[in-house]
Amino acid sequence: MAARQAPLLTLALALLACGLVQAAPVNLPAGRKWIKLVGRGACRGSSGWLGPDVCGTPRGDALMLKMIAGGPWTTWRMKPVSPADYELGNGAALTLQVEGRTLPLPKCGSGLNAPACPSFLGAASGCANAALSMAPTNGSLSQFALEKVNGTTDQYYIRTHARGSCAKRYLGAVYKANVRGCGGAQLGLHTRGEVNVHTRWQIIAVSSLPPCQVCFPSSATVETQDRGRVAMPDLRPGDRVLSVGYDGRLSYQEVYMFSRFDPSALGAYKVVTAVGAGPAVQARTLKLSPFHYMAASREVSPACAALAAGAIGGNGADAGLQAAWTAAAQELDWAREHVMRLPTDLAPGMVAWLAGPEGGAAAPACITSVNGTWEAGAFSPFVRARGLVVDGVVASPHVRGGYIWGRLWLPKSADLLVPAVLERLFAPYYWLYKALGPQLTWRINRHPLFGAWDMGNIVLGNLAVWGQLAVVVAMAAALARALRRRRRRSKPAMVSEPKRKAE
């Protein structure tokens, strides 16, 4: 009997190795996931991250493959339909809901009665239609199931749960192998193993959302001259906000534009906590993106490091340590000590700067912790100043290049110069704001280019850097051409001069 079963066992193992027999499913915990199409690593831009098109556009309900992972538009909530299914990947029905459309904003179209953006991945009804789109509800056509790909740890086939009798029920994308960049991916439902179709998906658990490149969250506040303390979503071009000049003095400066204004965004932020000097001080907390500069010291302050170590130890602010830090802070000068640094380069013991008492000048504060958090909203206001006071802490209006092409070529030492250089490169935008006025500027800033599309930073940053450089090069080329023409015109006259002298 055992001898008779041995060939069958060998055949079963061989079939399993070849992928002809479905392996036992490996369960996957529910939660936030990134979903990437396997097989497009060599494609131009490495696009492959599943996400919807921009809501409110003609293709707002369509699915697409995005070039960049993370953020609310490529983060999916995977949830089992039945409460009895605690995990995914066991063939049970599940729903896929994109994170960015679970928030109150945005709405499709305009007006208070505009419908909410469809947030669930959905399939068409009937086997003849193999299309995919975003659906408003988690009905039967919005239910899917996962099948583990044999020999992998994080790859799955995603099939519709309600189209069991249809041959085309696996989520995939057609690709063109002989086209540069793999061609535009055509998402739809296909059969497993279909020629020129990728149907394997890598599912990655989201332990932390990628950072907003250039932003402050919705919870951040600024102090305005006319309206008092205002949260970022309520800030507008033309508001005069508390800022810090190059001399360290505080003044109110106009917000002249936003490179990002998106209440619906969701991302990871750095949380910097700093304690001011004096006997009765309160800790201030600043939340900003990891690529957003803020005012800090060049080096660690020994007195601040001791105070931060005491706070980290859980003993609170010791009176002696606080007194030592207060004495050391008296010796710190804004002009001599401060630089603009990224929060990723900060550590407890370094010095930040706060809005000073009675609005006089920026005052040093001891950084006691640098942590991370998730926050909603993404806002990037610009003022013409060295620093912008956000939640009482001095941050820069500028970031490390944002989405400017070539920013990754900058050496680390360039961080000390980037904010001041960008301040000057962005001067044309300030004068354009002066010409257009706050209301028209605000209408421009409300365009999806600066919101859900997240393209404002790309357009503004590259126009400021490469656009102005192109203008300078063009002017230099025109000047050189004019000089060459002038020399050619004057050359015959110079040759004929000796002839006139001879005569």
C-alpha cells in the first residue's frame, strides 16, 4: 500500500513545486496595505503602485498605476467582509478601500451637495465586461479574495469574489514588452497566466506612512496680526503671520502663496519638542515634514543635553538642570548660533528657537525629544522671511528642494544654504502675488494642482530653479550672439583704417 502511494505522493509534490496545485494559503493580517504590481521593476519610472485617479476629473473613478508609493492615494484598507474572518489570505471575501477617500474631503465636483468620492475597488458585473473602477459601496462587486503565489512571502493573486463563473476574474495589467517604458499599463480583469499580462501583486503592510515632502499638518497653527491664532486649513494668502527676520527680530509678514494646500492628505511627520529658558516655561511642540527646515543650533549644548537626558529619564524637568540651561541660553545669539536644519538631523540636546516674550526676538529652546506621528493635512505657506513661527517654534518657509529635479544631487553641506537661496529664487512669485492680489492668488491655490494632485511643488519649484536658469542662459546666449555680430560689423572698418592712413 505504501509502495502504491509513493508515486502519487511524488507526483503531488512535483505538481506543487510547479505551481499546478494551489499551496496552503498563508494568512495576512487585515489593515493598511500598499499594493504593487510585480514585474514592472524594469519599466521607466518603476510605476506599479495601485491607486485611483484624481477625484473630480473625467477619469476620477478609474484605476491606475502610480510611480510613487505611500500617501493616502496608494494606501488601501484591507478588511474582511465577515467579522468571523480575522485574517486575510484564506480565500475569504474582503474589501479594498483607498485611504485618501475615507476622509471628509475631497468631494467630487464642487458645492455642498457634491457626492463623496467612490472609495472601494470594484469590478463590473457580467463576464463580458472585464473593467475595474472605484465603487461608492462595499457591495458584492466590491469584494475580492487573495490567493497566495507559491514560493513567495508577500505576493498574491487578487481575484473578484462574485465572478466565480467568469474566466477573467484576476486583477492584472497588460504590458507591452517591446515598448520603451513597458507602455501604459491597462488595468482590468484577466485570467491567470494570460500572455503579456501581469497578475501578481506584492502586498506590503503599512507600518508607517511615507512623509509629506513639504508640509505642516492641519493641527499646526500660526499667529496672525488680525485674526489671532489660526489653524493651517484656515490660513489664506494675504494673512500677515508672525515671522522671524534674518536679524532674529519678530514681525508680521504676508503669506503670498501655498505650494501645497490639501486638508485630505495623510502622512508621517516629525514631532520636535523644545523647552524654553526661564523658571516657569512650557514645552512647545512643532510638527513638520522630515524635509522641512527649522531653526536649530549647529551643535549640541551640554546644558541642554543634560536637561533632555533628565526629561527622557522620566524624572521631569529638574530645577537645577533647568537653571543651568537657562544660564546657558543667555549666552546663545541668534545671528551667531542658528542655522536651518532638517528635523531628521536633530537630536535631544540641540537648540531650537521660539517666538520670544512679548514678540521681541527669537529665543533659544532646548530640544528634549524628536519623534514621529501620523497627521492629516498637508500645508506649505510661503512668507518672505528667514523663519515662520508655527506653534510657537521657528521653522523655515522652505524645504530641501521639495520635488525640484536634481535635488538629490545636493551634498549634505548644502543644507545650510538652501533656504536662503530658495528665498531669492522664489522672489518672482512674491511679485506675482503682489500683481494678482490675495483673492486671485487664493483661487489659483484652490486648484487641484496644489491640493490632491500634489503637483504645485513640482511646478513652482522647477520653474523657480530651472526656469530662471533657462532664462539666464538664454539671455547670456543672446548677449554673446549680439557681441559676435557687433565684432563682425566693426571688423571691416578696422581693416580699412590702415589703408586710409597710407593714402
